[in-house]
Amino acid sequence: MLSLTKREKTIHTRRILNVGIATKFPREHYSRKFVCGFYNLPIIFYVLSKKGEQSLPENNTEIVPCWTSYFYPVQIVLSSIKQRVHIIHIQHEFNMFGSIFTILLSPILLFLVKYLTRKPCVTTLHTVLDPEWITHKFIKEMYGKLGFVVPPFIVKIVLSYVYYFTCRFSDVIIVHSPSHIFVLQKYGVDKRKIFFVPHGIETTSNNYNVDLENKWRNIIQGNKVILFFGYIVPRKGLEVLLDAFKKVLEKEKHTKLILAGGIRKEYVWYYKQLKEKISHDNLSSFVLFTGYIPTKEIPILYSLSDVLVLPYTYPVGNSSPAMYAIQFEKPLVATNIFPFIDEFKNGADALLVKPFNSSELADAIIKLLQNDELRRKLSENIKRKKTNRDWSSIAKIVFEKVYLKIIHS
């Protein structure tokens, strides 16, 4: 673990640290919450954002629209030099800079940062793919049509190139799951560079709207509610959830399944497939697709639901819907893959089941719907996970354990 000397703390509490953070910056995005956590620390973020994207600044930020999808390595480096930042922090996600193919340029960005700016570089890896999971089915579910034309060994080579060289040219790698440390070592990444920082959790919500609550109560009509929250994509296991829901209805007839989340254009085929399945199984009266959910409606949906279900079939990265479960203290059923096995203890914080197993999933959901005491227990236990997970606490960890350390290394 990176340590911090008293001398380093003393030096840097007397000056402002300028950090260039390469990211998108919409409302409710990870990067915005992360940056806001530093509000009371001596730091200014230069948000190196996409050109043409409307990004509202925060009190400790300056928005610098500078990059486009296929030229971002050079554009981010030139902007970093112009802003005279002390540290460059890259938010690394497969669709951060555009299409899936733009991720191939990320090692070039890190190379240019290291050898042209001569500034320390931190990279947060939000998605870490285990090479053992790379199969034809996985590629199809992750990347749609690419799954039919790209063999797994090619994907493994590309991932090895991206992860190894991105980490090779970074001074510190931040991951949100302890399991990702072991996965990155499979790609030859030096363990000493990797620093685990848990995902932050909102501790309050000021957006509760009574009129919107009444709207959703009218939709729910007194039924019990099973909630899925997140993008409608194949690796989320929604076809498994629908099979499980049929079994749930046999025991709990007055129940609705709400599938809340946006539909990306590359996965419209999957959405249509789910709709056909719902119609074929006569579930249309019990299942609701909401589409994109505005931020102000998230607390309402979580509060009115009885159980949150996240039946993911493949481990990829952190789960924001699971973080909302902690924030809103909602009983959770999820699969026993990471990130869930890193975050939750089966039977204590959540109920964890095998992926692709609709019977086990149905049993867990029924168990929660019929057991008020178990739901209360899980809610109480999950509430404790909020301790030291607010964004200001996360910011303090990164400021002291990462930023201040590498500025003197």
C-alpha cells in the first residue's frame, strides 16, 4: 500500500494541487461525484472533457473541452501541458472516448503522458475483463455483432495489449474491486502499482419528489415490486430473470417486475428478444420496461421496490445499481461473481446465487418477498457498508495515499 510521510502532508496542505482529469462529465457520472468529494481539499481539477459536450462546472473544477474520439491521446496531452497540471488522472473505460475501438489508443495516451508531459499519471480502470471468461458467447453478449466475426484469441491479445501497456505507462492504477488486482496480474501488470479504492456511496438524497412518488404508486397499484436497474444489455442476465419471474408469479401473484434502464442502440436486438419472450410467456401485464430513468426518480424507484435483483452473467466492473442498493438500504439478490462477491457476504448483506440459474434465482426472490424479517436484516447489514464510503472519504484516500505520494516519487 502507498504510504504518506508527515513531511509530504505538511508540504501539500500549503499549496493548491492542479489535477487534469480526462473523462466525460455528465450529471450523475462517476467522475463528477469523485471530483465533488475533493471540495474541502486544496485541489483544482481541470476536467479534460469531450469537445461539444455540455458539462456544468463544480466549484473546484474548470471545464476544458479538448478531445475527440480518435485524436484524444494527442489532444489530452497538449491540453494538459497548456493547463500546467501537476498530475494527470485518466478515467479508463471501454466506451469513455467513443466506440469500442477507441480503447486501442489508450496505451498511446499513457505513453505520451509519460514521455511528453513528464507528469505523474494515475489511471482508474473501471472495467477489468478476466481472460478466462473470454468466449464466443461472452464476446457476442458484450459487443453484439463483433461476437460473430472476432475469435476469442484475438480479443485476448487486444486486452493484453491494452491492459499491459496502459498499466506499464501509468504510475498508479486504481481499481474498485480487490478481485481486479488478481485479474490484472494475469496480464503481467506489476501488483505494486495497483491501489484498491472502493467505489463511493452517496449518503443523502435531496431529490425525493412527492408527485413523482404518486405517479409510481399509481403504476405499481399496491403490488410487490422486483426491481432491476441498469442498462438493458445481454450480460445482465435479464432472460434468466424473466424465467425466474415466471416461477415467482406462481407463489406471489401480486408482483410486478420493473426493468429500469436505458437501451443502447447496439443492443436493441436484445431488447426486442426480451419483449418477444415476455409476450410468449404471457408476462406483459406483469413486466414494465421504463427506459432511461431520470436521476430524480432513482430514489423513488428504490424506495418503492421490495427487492433489487442483479442477475449478471459475466463479471466486468463495478455495479452502480449495487451501490444504490447500499445507499437506499435495499435488500439485494445478485449472482455470486465479482464485483458482488467482493462487496457482499451471502446471507448477511445480500442473497447471492449462481449465474444462469433461474430456479435458484427464483427461490432467493421468493424467500425475500415472503420474509419481512430477512429483508429487514439485509437492509440493516447493508446500511453499515456506508461507513467511510461517502465521496469525501474516498477523495481523502486518493488525495493522501495516491496524489500526494506520487507527486514526490
